[in-house]
Amino acid sequence: MTTSDPVASAASLDGLLTEEMLARFDERAPGYDRDNRFFDEDFAELRDSGYLSCALPVEYGGSGLGLLGYSKLARRLGYVAPATALAVNMHVYWTGLAADLMKMGDDSCRVILERAAEGHVFAAIHGEAGNDMPLLLSTTSAERVDGGWSISGHKIFGSLTPVWTYAGFHAMDSSDPAGPKIVHGFLPRDTEGLQIVETWDTLGMRATQSQDTVLDKAFCPDELCVLVCPAGFAGAGPFQVGIFAWALIGFASVYHGAGRRAFDITVSKMPTRTSIALTHSMAHHPEVQHHVAEMRMEYDAADALLDRTAGDWEAGVQHEDWPVRLVGTRQTVINTAFDIVDRALDLSGGAGAFRANRLAQLFRDVRMGRLHPGNRLLAPELIGKLCLGVDPDSPQRWG
């Protein structure tokens, strides 16, 4: 957690993401989606503006934003270019985590700050098929070798594939079956045994270009291994909770911005929609009013929750139930965006079904929100168990 000044953080936002930049991103987003290609031009502008360094401490050449300041930034970017915002979040969450740990007196992730300050780009390759407990368990193997670890496995959803230079991974050392351990580290792009497999042709968030990464005895040296801990919740500490904070709140912020865009499109369009059965525009239809009211109330509630959670984290509030708060905020905010976009599509009539209509892209992009960690299957389980005092590591998961 950080203790940066929220006022100072807010004042830094405009320089990192200008209105002119946002207008260009807005114009390019449909093309990236249509062509299923990476947001090269957006990325170059974000790098030049300092957006990629927004969470880096000032002493490392960054803006020193805390989680609340970054969340507001990500919402603005997500409003015009959700895929761009989502992919860049994967880099920012590593730098934000490292900065927070340093402020806690833990320099285990100093290497992230040092390499990011040099211009390196970090990605997250935590996703794995057949693992619904990401970060805490792994289907990827870690074997201890001289000077480091040998990593083998198949990772999915590796956002920023065209540009990343370091990939943050986790893998499991099962050499002691009674005490498996999770190894957290980083692999340079040119690591022998690391292969990118292009699979990304998806429903939404297409510009993220989140390709698969196959690891075949890829060597991670000890200096790039930042943590070895027990598997499961037993090993969860500031590192894991910090990732939950920066990654999940970052995800939520992006989708929240997309939800706001869908709301604004709707309220601007309804006064111009007409029906032969109405004297006035569709803005006078009682069900349109009902849905718009529900959209606004949902948005405001999610906005307040997002501000409260991110603000408390940035201020260093010592909540004992941070995992519950972080997973719950991610779940609530993304589900709200989902519902807002659904209502927006309903109110659009047939127009929203056409690719030329921005709502069609927003609808597809926001579908992807439910696939991120802390989804509708996992979030209720974790929140319920932690609130009830049920051990989430129990071998008998249910019953």
C-alpha cells in the first residue's frame, strides 16, 4: 500500500493522458478490433507520455501514482480504448506492486522498478488451462537447478505479447508432495525454451494480443526469482495481495470506463430515436427511462465502491479482510459494467448489432471481463469461505 497524495495524483493525470491522445485512441480502437492487431500506435504514445511509468516511484523516473490515481487514469483510457487499457494494465500492475512493496520495506521486487526504469515492458503469464486458482496453484512445473529454476508449462492470456521484454510467471515445485511451493519470477523475452504461440482470435479485447507462452525447461536465474512460498492461501502475503490489488482493481477500472461509455452513448442517442407509435422521442418511453435510471444508479454505486477500495489501499488502511474487499470490488464493478452494456444494447434497438456501431464492440469487449481471475465461480467461493472462517486450502474443497 502507498501513502501518495491523492490530490497530487489527480493533478498528474492530464499530462499522462491528454484529451488529444484520447481522441486518437478512440479513433483507432475500432480498427484494431476489426483487424485483430496490436495497438502499436497507442502503445508508442503511451510510452512517450509516461503512462507506462505512472506507478513507478519518482526516484525511478515515474509519476509515483498510487492505486486510486492509477484507477482513475485506467477508467479514462478504458472509456475510449478498453483493449489498450487492459493490456497496459498488465505492465502497470507489476510496477505498482513493486512500488508498494518498497514502501513497506520489502525490496524483493526492486528488479521490476530497475528494469522498468530502463524502459523494459512487463507482462503477466499467470493464466493456465485447468487451473481455477491462479497465482496460488499452478499446472506449470518448477524444478530447482544450479543457480535458479527450470520452468515448464503452457501459459495462456499473455497480454502485450508483441512488446513485452519480461514475463512474470508462477510455477509449482512439487518435489516435496507434502509441501508444494509456488515459485514467482520473471523470464526475459530471449530465454531459451520460451516460445510464443499465436492463438489470439477472440470475441473481444482483440487488440491486447494475449498469445500463449509455452515454456520448456526455461531457466529463471535466482536474481529474477522474487518469491518462493507455500502453495495455496497458506503462502499468501503482501506480494499476492498486492497483485490482487493492482491487477483486480486495474481490471475493474478498465471495464468501469467501458460501462460509462455505453451509458453515455445511450443517453445521447435516446433523444434522437423515434417511433411511429410515439409523439416524442424514445427518451419519453417509460421503460427507456427505467433502464437509464438503473444504469446510472448501478454506475454510481460501482464508482463509489471502486474509489473507496482503491483509495483505502492507496492510503494504507489496514483492513484485515483485504482479499475479500479486492475480489468483491472486482466482481461487483465488472458485473455492473456487464449489465450496463447489456441494457445499452437493448435500448439501441437493431442498430447495436452492427459492427459499425460502437456498442457492438463494447458489448464484445465487456464479455471478456468475466474471464479474469476472481470470476463468478471463484469470487463467491473465496469471499464466502473467508467470511465464514472456512479454510480455502482444505483438501475437501466443498461439502
